[in-house]
Amino acid sequence: MSVTFQAIQAEYQRLQRRVRLHATLIWAIRGLVLGLTVACGLAIVARLTPLLAQTTVRNLALAIIGAGLSMGLAYGWLRRISPQLLRRQLDRRLGLAERLTTAFELETALPSDLVASQRADTLDALAAVDVQQKLPLRIGRLHPTVLVMTSILLAALLYAPSIQFETVAQNQQVSAEIDEQITELTEIADQIQDIPDLTEEEIAELTEPLEAAIEQLQAQELSPEQAAAVIDQAAQQLQRESGVDSIQQETQALENVGAQLSETPTLEQAADALQSGDLETAASELANADLDTLDAAELDQLADALDAASLNSATGELAESLSAAAEAARSGDAQAAEAALADAADSVAETAESAQQAEAVAEAAAEAQQSAQSAAQAGQPSQQGAGQQAQSNNGQSGNGAGNATDGGQSGSSGQSNAQGQNGGGVGTGSGSGSSDGSDQSGSEAGDQSINQGTAGANGERAYEQIFAPQRIGGGEGIEVEVESDVETTQGNDILAETRSLPDSDETSLVPYNEVFGDYSQAAGQAIENGDVPVGLRGVVRDYFTLLEP
Amino acid sequence: MINPQEFRTIATRIKTELQKVIVGQDDVIQHVLIGVITGGHVLLEGVPGLGKTMLVRTLSDVLSLDFSRIQFTPDLMPADIIGTDILDEDDQGRRGFRFQQGPIFANLVLADEINRATPKTQSAMLEAMQEKRVTVANKTYSLEQPFFVLATQNPLEMEGTYPLPEAQLDRFLFKVNVNFPDAASLVEILARTTGTEQPQASTATDGKSIIEMGQLVRDVPVASHVSRYIADLVVATHPELESASEQVKQYVRVGASPRAAQALMLGAKATALLAGRYNVAFEDVQAVAPAALRHRLLLNFEAQANGISADDVIATLLSSLEQ
């Protein structure tokens, strides 16, 4: 190999690198265009079917574009073409008149004047080539044009609003919410297991509805309403299993017992504890009662009080113990009376223990109820800021349903169902409940206001508030004082089926069966008018079904 | 042995001397020069008065070669060209046959109006042109090297002419069309030929140098794909092949022979050297392709009826054939 040929080879390699660089540039753009095209396809599919969320599509599109660019760069740089073909291309593009190809074919030729002249001529021709002019790192108009067009198309596909994107986001939110509810139900089941003094059978009985609900939530793709119904059903069953109602009755009965015993100084402390619900203290006081110091009159007074208390007792054992204590006291047998009171103390202590367990289970049931509520609200447009999802009712203004009272009672139900849903305008809801200065707020009817989302991207719309029931089947809420249409006599004798509240002689509760129909009908009307969001309609119906007398 | 630089010097000198006398026929001069260097014969076709004979005569002066001119006529006999045995008597009175050389025994032979001779006479040139020897009375006589035949023919006059047979045509390296000069060249011709002093060409080289130049031409390297291009070009002229173009199939009756490929290759090599290059390029092949192929393509009647010439077919092939 002559020195001249080595020089030709060096020049050739310089040109080869330039060609490869140019090819890399071209193929990078082609890869970019390919990536953009595939990303456009993906975006189109995502806009036609609810498969992927908008963010996911964007990330995937970026990844695809990156992959296309990388592939283009790699292919352009690593692509190898035949050296003969490359030399022929260089001959043609650089106007070398086949000097280069001939020189390489003469690589092994015998030295001669002609061969030497050919090599020298080739080297001169190569040196005279203006590489930047002959092999410019430029690209034609077609590639940038296609690049820009596909970029614009992809941007439009990715960033323009799409109902499919919103649907996917809603589904994801629902799924996440259900997962969260499953976690909460699991925690509730664990709480039940931690309740002291529960037997394995009781624990199994109490956790069975929760586990069944968890299985259903895990096994099926449920809508928010269905998930809420499943959880709600489990909560109701748990509530029933807790026996909290009977315990409450017993507790109430013990309060009455305490009221009767409060008239005897000997058992005054026990009576106070019973009335305040401190059953453990009450049991302790009863068990430690000292009757030896009482005279006969005091024992008779105690016996009367115990007899009265036995009548108010809810459990048979307590009533028998109190009755036995009364009989012993009346007969002057203080020791026997103390023994009977000790038995009564045991009954109270048992009730206290049962009350604690029931309270814990009821608390768990209440938490499950809260989960049902959260599940029902999952995926609501209000929580996505999806302004387009607002029902278009042509700016129908909401009607405040405030029931003003003229009897000095608070305007309790200032619950303005301000369903000012609108399509183009801004719906204005106005609650018009009037109040006479009572400190009771107008939203005490167990309603929870839910912020109906933020404004959409294209317009600042004012979203209405939705008032949803908060304590369906749960613990008791704040009692509401409403106007009573019960007729009373001058002597304040209550004619209707009412009961006096413990701490308020002046207030009364409305007969339930008289007002239920009105409220149920109003709720049904609201559902029919579309004032209640779809996700909450089932909850409202369940609410009134549960309350049905 | 001559080197490439000397080749260019001599060739340039020859062209310069020829151009002193011949005006406006650079392409013809180029092809004739290539023919002389490569040892090929050239058929010049053109109307009378375009300087064909002048070109050949000047060439003989420039090359300092033996020159003979044969005016072909219908009554010209082969013996008039190659010579014959004549009865001769020596000093002792003994008689015997002695070969009398004809005008073919020269370095440069001008066969003027070759198509006016009968085919029999034309065929007398075959052996001389191909083998560079003649056979008379079972005796073979070699022709002195270099040996070139430059023939002319008139394309217009058909009466009393005998078109050259294909075998005869194939012996010519090139068929060069001598076209009418443009006005500027004509003015120059008038200036040079109507004055008191006639332009004279001087000797530029000799026969030995011409032979060496021919040997150098044959050493010019050709890239393999260029050789393939030449082969493809010749193959493409054959209408019987499936790969032939529609035009070739429609208008060409007989394609070019392998001699056409040889002519293309030698002509391209000489062209490359004349252009100052030391390898053959596609452009060299394309430069000589019309002259090398036009007399080897036999067109059919349809082509003549449609006014399609061999040059049209060749031009189409050159533009369509992939390099």
C-alpha cells in the first residue's frame, strides 16, 4: 500500500464520517417523525376509547417520541452501507468522476506511472472538494414540514379536552376510592378484633359482613353507587349485630333507676353515677353500700326507693336483685339487703361491659357508614374540576327551600338546594331560610355541604353546593328543633305522641310519621328534578327507605 | 514508453495543429483523434464540402504518416485497393509475378465516398481493417503500423450508392457525423481559406508515438461498475432480450455487437486521458457512445417511418440506464 493510497483512505474516512453524520441527522428526524406518528395514533385511540388517562397518554407519547428519536439516531449512526456503494455515491455527489472507486480498485495494482498518476489525481480531486458545500448538514423542506405538522397534530390530540380522558380519570378516582374503602373496612375489622372480651364467635359474626363487603369490592368493578350500597349494607348489618339499641335501652333504664335511687341518701352516689351513665362507678357504689348504720325508718325509705327502681329496671336480674334488696331492707335485714345490692351491682357491671363493646362495634359501624358515604361521592365531577360534567339545565336557578318559622323557632332548614346548574350562564342558588336569631345553624339537618368542584379550564363557573346526608344509619346527629303543629291545651298537656326532651321542657319532637311523608316526597321530587347528583340519588333513597316508619 | 503527461502534450499538439486547418469541427477532430490513437477506423458521414477530406489530409501531415486516398467509384475493383500480382521481367529476361501494392498499403488511408463502390470492392477492405493485412494470390502481406482507414460517405445521395454491409460497418470504431458548421465557424473558414495564405499544419508527432499512445490508452484503469455500465449499455440495445426497453423493442432490429463494447471501452479510455484523467468515468463512456453505437444499431422500418434515428435510441438509453 503506497503512501498515496493511505492519504486517499484518510480523505475517504473524513468523507465517510461526514456522510454518516448527515445520515444520522436525517434518520433522527425520521425517527422523530415516526415517534410522533405513533404517538398521534396512540392519542387518537385514547380519544376514541376510555383506555388511558390524559397524563398517561402524554407520558407514553413522550416516551414513544424519545424512543423514535433514539432509534433514528442509533440507526443513522450505526447504519452501514457497502463501502463500494458509498464510494460510488461519493464519486457521484462530489463530482469525482469515478476517481475514488477506481483508486480503491487499484489498491493492489502493480505500481506504474498510470496508477501513480491516478492516485495523485484522486487525492487532488478529494482535496479540492468543498465538503460543507457538497455534503451539507442540511435537510430538505419535507422533513421539517412533516415534523411540524405531526407535532401540531399531537399537541392538539394531547391537550384538547376529551370526554374519554375525563371518563378514565373518573374511573381511576373511583377505583382508588374503592381501594381506600377496602383498606378502611379492613382496619375496621381489625378494630373489632381488638375489642376486649369478645369471643371468637362474636368476632367472626361481627366481621363477617365486613369481609363479605371487602370481597365484593375486590372481586367486581363496581360503580360508586354500588360500592356505597355494599359498604352501607355491611355497616347496617354491623350496626344490627352490635346490639347497641338494646344496650341503649338498658342504659336508659339504668338512668331511670338512678333517678329513683337518688331520693335515698344512702345510695345517692350510686344514683348520680347511674344517671350520668358511669355504670362502673355505680356498680362499685352499689356493691360497697353500707346499710348497717341505717335505722328502721331509713331502711323503709330505702326499700320504697328500691321497689320503685326495680319497676324501672330493664333487665330481669337487676329487677330481682333490687326487689330482693327492698324486701330485705323492709324486713330490717341490712346484711341481706347489702348482698342483694351486690348482686344488683354485678348486673350493672355486666351492662357496663356490654355497653362498652356495643359502643365500640357501633363506632366501627359508623366508620363503615362514613366509608359508604365516601364511596358514593367518589368519581363525582365535582371532585375532578370537570366543569363540562356539570349538568346543563340552562341556568336554572336553585330554589331555596328555607322553611321560615313564625313561632320563634329557628329557621332550621335553610338548606338551599342551590342547584344552579347551568350550561352557559351562571346558576344562582339562593337559600332563603330565615332565622329569628337562634344560634342553630341552618344546615343542621344532617346535611353535609360538598364543594362542587372548581371551575373548568375554559371558564370560571360558580359551582353549586350539594347537600348530602351525612349520617345515614350512623350515630345520632344533632337534634333539630322544628316547629310542631301539635295542638296543645292550655295546661300544656300533650295530646299527640310526644316525649319531653330530658333537658328541655319547652321543646317537643314532631311526630315522626306525620312529617316523614313530606320530606320523603320532597326528596323524591328533588331526585326527579335532577337536583340530586346521580351518585347520591341511591343514598338519598336508601336514607328515606331506612327512615320509613 | 510514453507517460500520461507526454500523452496529453502530444494529443494537445495534434489537436492544435488540426484546428489550424479545420474550423468548427472539434467534436469530429476529437473522435478522429481517438480513433487514430486507439487504432480504430472512423467512418465520417456528412454532406460534401464540410472538410472531411481536408481533415484526413491534414491529419496525415500532422502525424507524419504515409497517406493514400482512394476515391471509391462503382467500377473500382478490389485489386485497385489492395494491389495485384503483375507479370514482370527482370534484367536477365526472366518473367515472373510481382506483387504490386495497392493504395491500402499506407499508414493513413482515406476511403472517400466508400459507399459508391460495389459491395465486392467494399469487402476487400474487411481483412485489411480487421487483421491489418491483405491476402493476394494466397500470399498474405502485413500492413505497416500504424494503420487507419478513414472513410467518408454522403448521406444524401442514394442513387448509385451501395450501403455498407453490417459486417463492414462493424469494423469501424466510430461513425462520426460531420455537421454543418455554425455561422461563426463559417466566417472563420472564409477568413482562412480565401486569403492569399493558406493555413498549414505542421508535424506534431510520428507513427511510433501514436502506437505508444495507443498502448498507454489500453492501460487506463476502469472501475468494475463502469465496465458493467458499458456492458449493460450494449446489452440494452438488443430487442430480443426481455430486459430491453419498449423503445428498443419497437424500433431496433439488430443490437450492437461485442465490438461496440470494445469501441466504447477504448474510446472512453482515450477520452479520459485526453481530459486529463487517469481513469474512465461514466461521462467518458457517454461521450463516445453515440459514435460507437450509431452505426451498429440497425433500426427497423417502423423507426424510419416514425423518424426515429439511432441517435435518438442511444440518447434514451443513456438517460435511462442506471449508473
